[in-house]
Amino acid sequence: MEIKIVGLACDHAGFPLKQFVIQYLEKKGYPYKDYGTYSDQSVDYPDFAHPLAEGIESGEVYPGIGICGSGEGMAITLNKHQGVRAGLAWCKEIAHLIRQHNDANVLVMPGRFIDNKTAEIIMDEFFTASFEGGRHERRVKKIAIQK
């Protein structure tokens, strides 16, 4: 995966893990843009997921990482955007498959259910896995709603 600027978004439940993700990105030398939130004060995940999705769609950032408590709210919100393919991963095998089969451009992690070491393994896999194309490309092209 060619990394441009990694876009980050989280809610309060994802904030602690996002702090670790920032350390990881800095250690790897990956530039990032943080769309918030910036504390563990209660917030609404869509307020941060939508700006990340818009950053992906505009090309300002690629790829993205979204984090909330379960990961589900962030993934659901991100995937409302036509140019986003957000995949929820809680282990390295899922991280690999969302890239290989779905060409995911946003990794979503469940902040309340994985530890930092697991997140590191997931990010390593997400950033190094490649889209396989072939039969998967045909399927990915059918995801966007055609009007």
C-alpha cells in the first residue's frame, strides 16, 4: 500500500488506542492527519467519521484508521460514503483480507476489545497487504450505488 497521509478519527472510547496509533505512525515515519476527537470526553463518533471519510474521498488522506468502542459505529458511518471501503479488523487475518479481497481504504479497530500489541499487528498487516484484484476487483466495483 502506498501511504500518502494516514487519516485518523475516533470517539472517546477509541481515544486511548488512537494515542497508541499516533505513536506507531510516528515510529514508522508515516505522516498523519488527526480528525479528532482529542480527549476521552464523551462525543458522537459520526462527528469524526464523516470528516475522515471526506478526506479519503477528496484524496487528502490515504489510507484511514477509525476507532470507536466496538468499531461498528465508526465502520457503519464511514461506509455511508461512496468513496470509502472501511473494514473492521480485530486480528491480523481480517486486516489482511479486508485489503486483499475488499481493497479497504480505511482500517477500523475496536478500541475496547484489542490491546496495543494486537493493534500494532493489525496495522502492520493492513499497511503491507495488497489488493489481489481479479475476481475481487469485479466485486469491489459493484459496491458503489449506481444511480
